[in-house]
Amino acid sequence: MGILDSKVPKGPLAEKWTNHKNSIDLVNPANKRNIDVIVVGTGLAGGSAAATLAELGYNVKTFCYQDSPRRAHSIAAQGGINASKNYQGDGDSDYRLFYDTIKGGDYRSREANVYRLAEVSTNIIDQCVAQGVPFAREYGGLLDNRSFGGVLVSRTFYAKGQTGQQLLLGAYAAMNRQIQRGKIRSFTRHEMLDLVLIDGKARGIIARNLVTGEIERHSAHAVVIASGGYGNLFFLSTYCMGANVMAAWRTHRRGAFFANPCFTQIHPTCIPVSGDHQSKLTLMSESLRNDGRIWVPKNLDDAKAIREGKLKPTELKEEDRDYYLERRYPAFGNLVPRDVASRAAKERCDAGYGVNKTGEAVYLDFSAAITRYGTEKAYTSGLKDPDADTVRRLGEEIIESKYGNLFQMYEKIVDQNPYKTPMMIYPAVHYTMGGLWVDYNLQTTIPGCYSVGESNFSDHGANRLGASALMQGLADGYFVLPYTIGDYLSNDIRTGKISTERAEFDEAEKAVKERLEKLMSGKGLHSVDYYHKKLGKIMWDKCGMSRNEKDLKQAISEISALRKDFWENVKVPGTANSKNQELEKAGRVADFLEIGELFAKDALERNESCGGHFREEYQTPEGEALRDDENYKYVAAWEYKGEPKDAKLHKEELAYEFIELKTRSYK
């Protein structure tokens, strides 16, 4: 266990997946009825995987900490899902989607996995349309597309500003069909606390019933981790409040390597922090950058006047505005990748051009789009000389049809009308490209343990392009894992039922209970949130949008000390044998305090800048990321050795056979 064999098949790039499917072993339908699979997490990746595996005939158990699978955080995805259907006739193809994803990830992802992702992307749209997902359509009835960052085509399919919700409802409906058939047993309000290994293979989990506090044993022939990302270790993020790394991290502690933990995405368009007592941040979809123009005042005096409330943004003349993304990146403009846009916003705000009271916000302005759409609508309606009020009214109606729910959400939170005044936005933690290391079959370094969706590292390199998270989750769940897991399970057709009475389950349950008792036995000086906020501040200040050697070393030291203090002094009221949400949070924060240190260690080890990992020591004269392909063209996969500081580094060298490595440019 622990050898980094990516199992990428030989042959031409475009033929690898087809040839692989033709050569792997299968399980016949009669034998599938005797094989059990556990799926932890029921978002788009887990939900689609569970539904598809059950449809194939496997017996599936699903686990989620929410009270319904449809409340997974996938529901919060707004802007859309990518697929290379080329409906717009603008030059898109599987190869272009593959190339854009590799380039967007700053050449730090595995070629074969990414090409497969592009190849199956078109199947996802067909699958979801068949399920009844209400994608937006053009005038003639065909599916509509819009653009996202880092590309020069329109390939993003969308359902207004709630694409994730609609896709999840499709997967949820597919799950419900299998639940009704008895092929899926759904365990809601359950949290995985440990992975059980028998003879080195994943054979089950220990879970806690969050309603009763009861510790339960569940066995299976394979375990699929689909529990999402770990961005909540920053405390303030766009993740839902309950999102955590527990399932993935407990799997890591059992021997699964954790890859590229420092590759974390900072999304450029989020509602800025408003105060010290805030508990989360809110995303404003990247789709808004199709029509919104990002700017700050050109003059420091104007920026200061706006911050002090003496000047309104609508009063600033066009020539006094700095559309800095359009100025710096004319080819892509406001649709540069997220890491580029985020760093550019930080640079402007650090230079004193921020526009809210804290100085950490820039404008996202729709006035030009409203005028453009309104004028076009007026002409197509036969109004050849429309007045300004008519143009604005018609334009606002079109913007409302495209982004209405997003504008409504912004107005409710900020109490400003974004149709009349520019939105204020600022970068925030949104996604994690790092995760459990998996091979081409999506299997971790533990045989029988698979990882899909955001919980694995596989497809996005050092930066994910917008609208690709939904694509990866559904590709893994509907079209990849159901094939590849059969290759492993074909060896289990004679294994029979896995008993939960074995010594391995006894030992795992004992370790879980001891950990819970230890969490409950702190001296009670500080709340769980006290430690979570402290960790989040360390991570944002020293491991956020930019990092350097000094700060990273301090972060490692500070997180280690904070973790020690946490275990000695955390206050967890109530009991372990009943519903206890503070205990749930304590377990999650305990894991964040471990992965946070590994995150900093990984960032310190990688002496280059690439994608979302920006080391201040390694940048071009223009302030762009400076890669070191000679020394760091690898996946950093960390093996658990007790303490994060003792983690052992393994490297998967990335062989770029089909793409030439270039300096990433969006100018």
C-alpha cells in the first residue's frame, strides 16, 4: 500500500478511456446483487455514484450528515456546468476543453484524467436533460450557453443562477428511485468517523448517528468517499456551515495519501466581509462576469471619498474608473481565471483602491450590460429611437431573466440595489483542488477505497476553472466510477457478506469512542468556534491568496500550538451519547487543525507559484505566478505518520506527453 501507480493506460490520449473500459474486468448482474458498496456524501458526485451503482445492481448504503441528500452543498453552485458540445459553433471541442482545463490548472494536473473528463462531459448534459433538469434555452428552443473564466468559447450550460440545485434534484430523484426499489439504504444525519480496514482493504466504516449519538458499524466490499472539500478550515468561506474534511481526513489517517493540500481556490466574486461576528461568506456567481465589469477608482482620492461615503460610485465619470482586468488582460478581460482575478483584486485593494469601509472590495458593474441589452431589445421590438429610461427598463428586465435570483440575494444581504448601483465584491475561499490522491480508476492508496468529486485531487491541478466542479462531480459519479469500481469488485464475487463482528471493527469503534471521550474531557476554557476562528485567521493571513516562507513557518508553529491548546482546553457541553452539535463541530475542527498544518507544510515545500498557490518569492516582474517545471512538476502526495509535521512526501511526476508546457498567459 502506498505506491504511487497512477494506472494511466497506454496509447493515444483520445483512445485511453475507451480502451481502458474495454480491457477492465466486469461483474455480471447476478453477482452484483451480492456486493455491497458504501458511499459517504450525497452531493452531485456521491448522489450520482450511488444512484448509478444501485441501478447497475449493487447494494448501496449512503451516508450524509444533513437531514436529506438534497441539502448537500452542491445545491449552492450557481453559474453552470461545462461541456464541450459546441452548440454555439464557436470552435469548442473535447480537446479545447481538455487544454483549457490543463492550462487553467497551471499545468499541475494529470493529462489522462482531464481528457477523460472532457470526453464524458457531453454525456452529462444528455443525462441531466433526460432527468428533466431545466437548463436555460435559446429563442429557438436549443440549450443556451454562456462563458466562464479562462476560456474563449461559450460552453457553460446553466439553469439561471441555481444550476447546482437543479442538477442535485436530478441526482436526488435518481437516488429516490433506487431507495424505493430497496437498492439504496439512505442513512441521513449520520457522520463517518473512521474507515475500517480488513487485510489492508477498505471493508466498512464507523458512523455516528447524529440524532441519538449512537455509534454504528457498517460493512461493505468497497467504500466511496464523496464528502467534498476542506475550505471551511479558513472559518470564513463560501462553503455551507457543516462542510468538513472528516471522512477524507479519517481515510487519510488510515493510510490514504492526501494530495496537494495547499491547492485551494479563492473565488474573486464574493460578498465582502462585513464584520468580526460573521460566520460565513456568500458567493456571487462567476457567470456575473459575463456581463459585469470589474473596476476601482483610478485616483486614490476618489477611492477614499467612496470609502468615507462622500462620493457614490455612480457619480464617478467613466474616465475616472480603472477597469483593471480589461486593462491588464485584454484577450480575456473580466473572464480571466479565478486565481488571476483574485490576485488582481487583492493587489488593487492593497494599493489603497478598495471601495468599502474596510478597503477590501472592488466593484462589479452592470450598467454597460443593461444599456447594451436594453438598446438591442428596443430595436428588436421596433423602438428605433428609445429614450434612456426605456432602454434601462428593458435592459434590467433581461439582466433579471439571467441573474435575477443572484441580484435578489445580493440585495437582501447588502441592502443595496445592484440594478442601480454596482455590486461590491472581494475574493473568498471557495473550493479545494487538493484532496485524497487517486489513480486513473479513482481508487486511493487503500485498496477498495475510492474518492470522487471535490474530495479527490484528480482533475483541476492548481486552479479549477469555473463551472468545472459540477462537471467533475457528475462525470465521476455517473460515467467513471461505475466502470472502474467493477474492476476491483470482480475479485469479490466469492467473498460473501462482510461481518461487522470482526476484531477490526471492534478496534475501530474503540478508537472512535476514545477520541470522542477525549474531546469531551477538555478543561472547558474556550468554545469550539473560538479555536475555529483562530485557525481561520492564521490560514487567511499566512496561507491565503499569497504565501511566503516566513509566514508559512509561523503558521506551522502557530497551528501546532493551537491544536495542543484545543485538545487541552476546548469546551464541549452535553454528552457523547445524545444529539450534540458542539461535539460534531469539535470533531470537525480537530481535523481542520491537522490538515491546516499539512496545508502549510505542503505550501512551504512547493517553492514555486502556480495557480491558486502563490508564493511571493516566486513571481514574474508583472506579479504573475512563476512556475518551476524542472523541480515541481509533480503531485505532492502526503502519507500520514502521526503528526502533520512528520508526514512523508511521495511524488507522482506529471508527464506531459500531449501538451507543451508554456507560461500561462491570458493577455
